[in-house]
Amino acid sequence: MNIPPIQQAGGMGMGQITQGGGQQLAQTQQQGQQQQPQEKLDNISKVKSLVGPLRDALSVTLKTAAQTLQQNSLVDVGSTKGIDPPDHRFNKNMEDFYSICDQIELHLKTSIECMSQHSSSVRYLPMPVMPTRTETVTPQEGPALTYPQFLMTVQGQVQFAREVHERLMKVGNALSNTDT
């Protein structure tokens, strides 16, 4: 984080704050809160943030597996008795590892789907959309769609896809009726 350290005045001890120092402290804290970067919520950032816990979970799982294997080998050799209750730490650690793997897989699949939707959007609607504009875009601003124009375009595309689907269903039904 990029939070600036709080500077204390030279001759003051802990707990001694003058009026000016208190105001400076409050301003510094407010600036620090404003400078904190917004947490990224995209899927790739989430995957990156899960790599560390995945590495830790794998390490713990392997250590637990080694301990369990060591304990079982001692029981097999006969140096210790197998009276100890079964240790379920390995199963728990393995489940934690698989849980993190599942989260990463989910985020990667979602990211792939987002990329697919974006490429389809660029392919079928090559003009940028200005969602905050409701009035017509001037030619000087370049080719762009306003949000109402975008909605009309999408509604037209959905209607066209629906018509194609209905026609294909009719043809499919007609072909299946003629076969029987």
C-alpha cells in the first residue's frame, strides 16, 4: 500500500499531541485512506491473489503427507504401535488445496468467457459505446453509439436471432414430420 508514514514532531513523546499536530495527523490519515488503491475485482487479479495461498496449501499438504507417511512407516517397521487415532489433517489440507484449485479454475473459466464475449462484441458491434451519453454523438468525437442506440441495436440483434431460431425450428419440425 502507498500509505505515507505518520511523522511525529521531534520534541514530543508518545501521547503528546498539540492542536496543530492533531489536525495534521487527521489530514495525513484521510490522505492515506484516499491514496489506498481500489481492490481489483477482475478475474485475473483474483487468480494472481490465489497463487500464494495455493502454494502455501500445497506446502502444508505435502508436509502433512510426509508426516503421515513417516508415521505409517514407523508402524510398519514395528518401532511404534498403531494405537494412535487416525489423523485427518492430510484430508483436510488436501481439501483446502483442491478448494483453492477450484476457485482458480472458476476464475479462469470466467475470464475466458469474458474474453469470448468481448471478441464477439468487437466483431458484431465494432463501434464503441458511450453508456453515459444519451444525446447524439457528434462526428468530431468519432463514430460511437449512445446508450439508447446501443439498446436498439441489441434489441434488433436479439429479435433477428429469435427469428432465425424460430425458422430453424419450423424447418426441423417439417423435416421430422416428413420422415415419419
